[in-house]
Amino acid sequence: MAAPIGNSTFGGGTIQHFRPLSAVLRARVPRASGMGSAGLARLQGLFAVYKPPGLKWKHLRDTVELQLLKGLNAGKPPAPKQRVRFLLGPVEGSEEKELTLTATCVPTLIDHPLVRGLAFTSLKVGVGHRLDSQASGVLVLGVGHGRRLLTDMYNAHLTKDYTVRGLLGKATDDFCEDGRLVEKTTYGKLLQPPGSDQVYCQKSSAKKKKKKKKSSADDQWF
């Protein structure tokens, strides 16, 4: 600290003013890089998630985003910045009521989580394709540079495998299992073994030929 540059009276005491050194004014504690920023830099690429039936794809995407944000914000906050403040206090070793301004480094709370809030509040998560709410299957999500790869994956026309389940004998207004029933019928004929229709047609044709031959014979007898 430099020599005092002047005195003034305050509350019956004397205040000594100091000109702080330029090095003191420039004193700063380097801010540590947060774990969240490092984690965000590593969130690059594509990954697959399973969507159960009854869940909308957008709700699943939002859930994945929320969990990733929780992980990013769960890291230890960086050390607070230090700033120079001139604090008023008594002169050390003086019995008189003299006050002096002392240059002191104190932490600043501008970057404190309780003041600033969460460091990460949103994250862009792309979806490669869509699935109906009643469908179940694999969704491909992309974060960071991986979102650009979703377009390439879509244009590649990769082979997709679908398994369709249906309910025989019933029809609903929205073609869903829990929709309003609008039609109901029997489906026993659909469960017959393969080729049974052909056998039935052959038997029916043979009976018709037999009846026709018998009818022709009866006409000749008359």
C-alpha cells in the first residue's frame, strides 16, 4: 500500500486516504472453468432411446433434455471472482479514534448460483424421426454437432423394421386400441389353415358337377 495522500474528518475521527498501487487495482483471481461448461463441450453426437407406448415423442425429448440439464448444473460452481473494495476501519496499533480506508479483495456475488440462477436452462436436442404416441420403438436423438447428422441419416434412407399388431373382429373410430368401437364382426374364417378356401372351392365345384350330371341323367330317363 502506498503512502497516504490526505486526511479528512469523519465522525470525530480522522480518515487517511491512500492511493492504491496499480497492481492492487488489477488484482483478480482467475475464474475456474466450470464442470458444466466442460460437460457441455463433450455433449456431441447421436444416441438412441427407447420410447414406450402411450408416451408422446416430444415428451420423451423434453425428459431427456431435462435430465441432461440436471447433469450440467449439478457440477461444483466455480470460485467467485475477487474485486478490490476500500473498507473503512481503525488504524492498527493506534489508540486514537482514527479511521482509514484499506484496499481489500472481497468475493463478488454476481456469479453466485443463488443470484444468477442456473447456468444452463435450455439445450437443443434434435429428433431424427417421429413415432406415434401408441407406438413403441427406438428414437434417434442428436445434440451439438450431432443435430446436423440427423439430416444425413434421414437422406440415407436406412432400412426400418416395423411390427404391426391388430385386433381382429373390431374397428374403432381412430384405429387405436382404446378408441370408440364402431364395428364388430366374426373373424373365424380368417383363422382357418392356409389352403382351406381352395379345398372348399374344389369340394363345392365337385358337388355342383355331380348334381348337374345327375340332373342330366334324370332328363334322359324321362
